[in-house]
Amino acid sequence: MSVHNPATFFGIHVSSTPINLMYSEIAVATGQLKKYYQPRKSYWNVTVNLQGIKVPLYGAGASLAVSNNSGGVPMMLMFEVRSRGNVVGKLVRSRHRRHISCSMEINTLIIANP
């Protein structure tokens, strides 16, 4: 994810809610963006690792294989990014929130153990 701070006078503090990879309404993987400070007039590329271990799909496993004709599984990436800038010390604060949802399709690959 790329984050741009165009402000000329102040840096921003960036954080987010947990980042969820959803199948239907089930979170199959989750990750967390570490809070950080971004200086003024800067671009940063941020990476987040998503992890899902032994996530029960409650009977959705059979529908994953035949969910659509392209062979992929429809997923949705959902989270909210928050930024806070202190303009004059803590006298003037600027806060922003941006809800992000991105639909994607993950191609399946089955690897059998020998």
C-alpha cells in the first residue's frame, strides 16, 4: 500500500484497523498495520502480512471449488486507515479516516503431499 503525505508543515501518524481477507462473511486471514510516523512531503510503501491458520469454513469448502467458472475464489480485502496530524503542537489536529474494500479473485492450486 502506498501512503502519501502532501502536507508542507506537518507529519502524520498512520494506523489502521485489522486488515481482513474475507470469503463471504468469514475472515480467512487477518493482519495488522504497525503504527508509524510519516514525515511531511513524503511517500511510503507499507506492507502487511496476512495470516490465517486452521480457519473453519463451516461447510463452505465444497462451494470454493465450484464458486465460479474461472477457477478462482472471490475474496474481499477490508480495512480502515486512520491518519492524524498535529499542526501547531497539539493545538490544531487534523484527523482523517478512509475505509478501503478491494474485491479480488484468488486462483486455487492444490498440491498433494507425496
